[in-house]
Amino acid sequence: MFAKHLVLALCAGVIGFGALQPAKAEELKRYNYATGQWETYDPSRLRHTVRQVPSEFRRKNVRIETAEAPGTIIVDTQRKFLYFVQGDGKAVRYGVGVGREGFGWSGVMKIGRKAEWPGWTPPPEMVVRERKQGHILPAYMEGGPDNPLGARAMYLYRNGHDSQFRIHGTNQPWTIGLNMSSGCIRMMNEDVTNLYGRADVGAKVVVIGPNGEGRDSVYREKGFDLLATIFGG
């Protein structure tokens, strides 16, 4: 039962708000990553305590200057934005959650495969790491609304091999705009579904690291695309 309700995503580093053997019918437990403690909370007040996603991380049409070809994905992990390059100086900008301290990275990869409502198999190093902290991870979790990989996943490959990094959805939308993962790029489920429909297998993915180094050689954002915003892109 514990494993079923333990919501700890691949590349997540944060355990979700699932019910874990509540002491009372009206009491539930959640893990607070900031304090490293389990906390009791009142589910009737959850909507008031969960951090809302700031407006800057909502999906927007923007103007962009880049030499990258249409269909390329640019991830700026310092600014917490992901851009899908459309060409003609336009891009769709999404808010993302990225790796916490010590898990940031940069580089160029490709989408090796895509999956809808993907299942999750924790990598061995995560199993060992979490076991040391007293967390027993499931050997495998079926895809679905409770799965930490969310509604869609795009698997990032380097030199033809799975890097173990993903662009994926999340059942923890309040983590968008934060450094919470172990290196994967997480998006709100509605946004990752939107991107999934645009991005092809084989698409180039350029990741700018947590210090922003090299950003100006990759892209410059030049403001909102007003017409696309008014007329729905």
C-alpha cells in the first residue's frame, strides 16, 4: 500500500501529496522537500496552501531570435523556460521545473522516443539513494494520473543512447518554475501534451545550464507575439 501511494518521480526529488496511511480520516500526510519532514495537512484546505503556478510560466507565444531550425526545443534551465521554435522569429514558450542544486546540466540531445501516459521504472541509482533515506520505491508504476511522469514523456537520447533524462509531465504542477528535480525537465500536463503534439521524434533539444552560460549564442527572446496571442496562435 505504501509503495502504491509513494509519489516520487524519476528526476523528481520531491514526494507528492498522496495519502499515505492517514492517522485519521480527516488527516493526510505529505513530504515537504524544503524541510525534509513529513507533515500532516487538512485536505479541505489544500487548495489554499498549494503554490499556484506564476503567470510568467503559463504557455505564451513569443518572438525569438535564434539560428536553430523550426522544430528545435530550447530549454533555459536558469530562466525555467522551454521554447518550441516555430520559425519566422516565433516560438511557443512554456514554464518548466528543472534540476535542483547538483543536478543541473547542459548540452545537446535528441528526442529518441515519445510515450503517452508513460509507465515509470525507477533507475537503480535512485532506488539506492531513496532507500538510504527510508523511502522504498516501487519496481514499476503503471502510467496514469498518479504516475510521476505525468501525461506525456519525451525521452532524450545522446549519440543514439538513452540519457535517462526526459521532458515529462507532472502531477505536481506547483513545482513549475522551481529547482526540484534530479535533472529531468518537467512541465504541466496540459503543456507537455501540447508540446508532445508539436515535437517529432528526432527533434533537436538544446539545454542551457543553470548558470545561463552560452544563452546569447542560442537565442534571444524579443517579447510576446501579440497577433498569435490575440488570435490563438
